[in-house]
Amino acid sequence: MKIKVDDVSKQFGHKQILKEINLELEPNRIYGLLGRNGAGKSTLLNILTDRIFPNGGSVTMDGEAVHENDKLLGKMYLMSEVNLYQKRARLQDLFQASRLMYGGFDDAYAKHLCDAFELNPKLKFGQLSTGYRTIFKLIIALSLPVDFVFLDEPILGLDANHRELFYKELLDSYSQHPRTFVISTHMIEEVANMIEHVFVIEDGKILVDDDVDHMLAQAYVITGPGETVDSYTEGLNVIGSESLGNLKGNYVFGKLNDTREIPDTVQISRMDLQKLFIHLTSEEGQAK
Amino acid sequence: MKIKVDDVSKQFGHKQILKEINLELEPNRIYGLLGRNGAGKSTLLNILTDRIFPNGGSVTMDGEAVHENDKLLGKMYLMSEVNLYQKRARLQDLFQASRLMYGGFDDAYAKHLCDAFELNPKLKFGQLSTGYRTIFKLIIALSLPVDFVFLDEPILGLDANHRELFYKELLDSYSQHPRTFVISTHMIEEVANMIEHVFVIEDGKILVDDDVDHMLAQAYVITGPGETVDSYTEGLNVIGSESLGNLKGNYVFGKLNDTREIPDTVQISRMDLQKLFIHLTSEEGQAK
């Protein structure tokens, strides 16, 4: 079961939010959806799950249109910042409502997660702090029998202990019961080890659609004396640079020049995913 | 100029939020204030800046009580999640209002920061997204002529590029014009290189009051076969553990046993600050 997004565009008023987006979501993979604030990530997730409609293009699952198709929409769940729940409703009743809407719900797993996060399911939704509202929505997302789980900024308000617990539970749940996750977050380094494939959206367009390993294998930091570094990286795809006195670091994304000799004073090291993202989506990186 | 907190306690209703807190803030240092959700960090910052009153204890600056003392309160600024600004007010007018309240404001630096973050000071506060509200409040915090700047979760809603820019600007500003910063955040690893001294609050009490370097110098991960690891760490201060099949990692905070020989199958490595925090404040760590 595969989701395909073809030429999806969306505008609000005069503002073009998404511009002819194309991508595919394969079964049983963990994707990262990365982008600056306002890049269009949430809009794309809302279109994927038919909460809002594109101005052009289509979303299909194995060739069938998703729009207003309850059978297909029942195979996906979007956890978003918006709180869809009645404040006076008890969490345990909201679990049962989710079962009715999706034709199933893993009660035992939800109970395990409530215990692990120390969340009492007898509480009402309105009694929860920001962090515990996030936790409650994560528990629903992980307990539904869907094939595609979309998580829009899933760690809002979580402290470091709860974030670590969530990452661990997500991986456990994924290995026991593989399905597709799409995680949209600004905390890139924290999810970098979890995601296999990354989409970077910038200014409404897909800037990167690549496996994380493949991406990082082409990401270098070249450091050394300013002039030597600039001369060594001349003609390469330099997406950013930093200076410290006379020393300079140039960030390169793409192939190095194999025929050029590496000067003794120059060092080549790897970039992490967050640093690569920052330089790819900065103005300097964009010009490339 | 030094701030001293003596035996500060606070309860709301029947709930004891802070229990006899004692600490000192020295001039020109960068502190981290860490704690789980609900530990009492924001309450402490509000008491320090006289926004709420303790049930017992005192806050003094060089021996003088801070409570209702405008001269001393003018030397501190608390940037918090609460939005104190009129939605219809223009940012540039709010800058001028801050100047009137604090007797000074670095217009040139605020302009530099507006440019760097691409924030138009002609906008009204109500027009800003969550991320840009945070940025606006950070610009005020960095441009006021105060000796103590308290930042309560300063990166709320910021994407990775804006977080990196903020960390860089804070360090630049600090080196040009040293003063004391207290940063309260859940994104511990991102600030770990910036902070010199850390307070960990757990359950309303100060659990750790220590220099970051000194803390990390006593934090170890002991990994290897489960039984060997347990036998080697017997009697040490084990604050947590993780298992992977037959392998185990025990987290130790405190001295290792110098007289015990390290088995060949056992490896000793360092913990980062976020990991140390997680294990210190978990239930397992708490029992110690």
C-alpha cells in the first residue's frame, strides 16, 4: 500500500503555499518531513489526510483517490497541534470513540503507554497540560490500526525524559507492527537516527527527497585557513560557511573534487542532519 | 552584583511547588535551570523577578530585598511564555515602551537582530506567529540594559535555523557586554555548550547546583555483558540502566571504584548533559 502525491498545489488568498508537490510514501518506512517555519509542512499533511483540499493535483493510495474515500482515510491518522477533543471528555472515553471511528484500537498498548507516561485515563482532556495533551494524542496515534501515521511536531511541550520515552516507544511499536510514519519536527537531531528518508520543503517546493544515509554521505565541512579553504572548495556546491578569526569552515553538499589534492592545513569532516538542513534552507544555501 | 535566594517556599492551594530553595546567582555567568515539566522552574523565575510572592524565604540583591524595590527590579528582565503585550501595538513602539520602563534600550542592536531574524518592526504584535513572538521577546531581552536576564523556554516555536542564530547572538552579546543569563529549557543538549553552571530542580527542591564541567566529569556509562557490568558497578551510584539483548549499560553519577580492575569486556564512556539529566530525574535515579 503506497501513497502518491501528484502535482499538488495550494494557495490561500494570493499566497501560494504549495507548488506542484510530487512524492511517494512507501509501506513500512519512517520519513522525516523537514522545513522552516511557514514552509508548508502542515498544509501538506492536511492535504494528505483530506482535511483541506488542494487547488490542483491529487493524492492517491494504490491508484485510488483519497478525497472523501472513508475506506482509505480510515487507514491514516494525522496527529496535529490542533486539539480536536472536547475539554470535558474523559481520556478513556476518547479512546473508545477512536475505536468506533477507526474500527479498532489497541487497548492493552494504550494502557501500557498511559502507565509508562504516568497519565491517568480517567482525567478529562481539559485538565491536561500542553505536554500531556501531546502525550495523549501520541497514545491515540500509536494505538490505532492504521497503515500511515502522520505526526506534526509530536514533541510539543515534552520534557527530555518524555521525549526519550516517546522515541523508544515509537521504535518498539514500529518493530512489532511495521507501518509508515511521517514525522514533521524542528528537533531534527533528535529524530535523525530514527528516520530513513527525508523530504525537505522550502518555500512550498520539495527541495530534497532522499535517503538520510545517502544525503549525509554527500555532506562535508571543510575547515582550515580561509584562503586555502576557499580555494579548495572553488567550484564545489558550498551551501554555507562560518568564520572564526582567520579560520573558516565551508559547508559542501555534493561531490568533492577527487582530482584536487587536499592541502595539509585543511580538514574534512561530516555534517549532522540538523546542520545540513540549516545550511540547505538558509538564504545562502538557497541561492545554489 | 549578586542575587541570593534564601529558603524560598511556595504553595498553591494544598500543593507545595517550591520547598526551601537556596541558591546564588553570580555576576556575568550563564546558568541553566533544568527540571521536568511541573518541577517548579517557572514559579522560581517568577519569584526571582517579584511577579509572584513566596510563602516564605527571601530574594535579595547584594543584601537588599528585591520585593517591590523598583531600582533592583529594573536590573532584571524575565522573558516568559506569557504574552504581556497588546496585540494592536507595533513592535517598534513596544521597543520604545521598554526603553521608558528600563531607562535604556539598545536600538542599534535591536535593529541588527530584527534584520538578522527578518522581523519587520512595523508589524503589530498580534500579527506574529508563535515563533516570531518568541523572537520579538528575545530581542527585547537582549537589548535592555539589565544585569540579570531570565529566559523561560526561549526557543518555543523556533525552527532549527532560528535556534542556531539565537544561540550565536546570545553568545556574541554576552561576550561584548557580559551579564548574567539564566536559561530554563527542555532542549538541554542544544544549550549544553553555552551554560557554565546548572541548577536542576526536581519536585520543588534543588537536586543539583554544580558547574557543568564538574558534573559531566563524574558522569559515566558502563557498557558490556549484563552480569559483568552489574558486578563492576556494584556499590556505585547507578542512576539508570538500559539493556540491549545480553548487553547492558549502567549510568553512574559519582566516583568510580579506582581499586577495582576494569574487566576487558567492559567499556567506560562519558554521558552528555541531557542523558545525565534524564537519568537523574527519572524515578529510578530519584530513589538514589
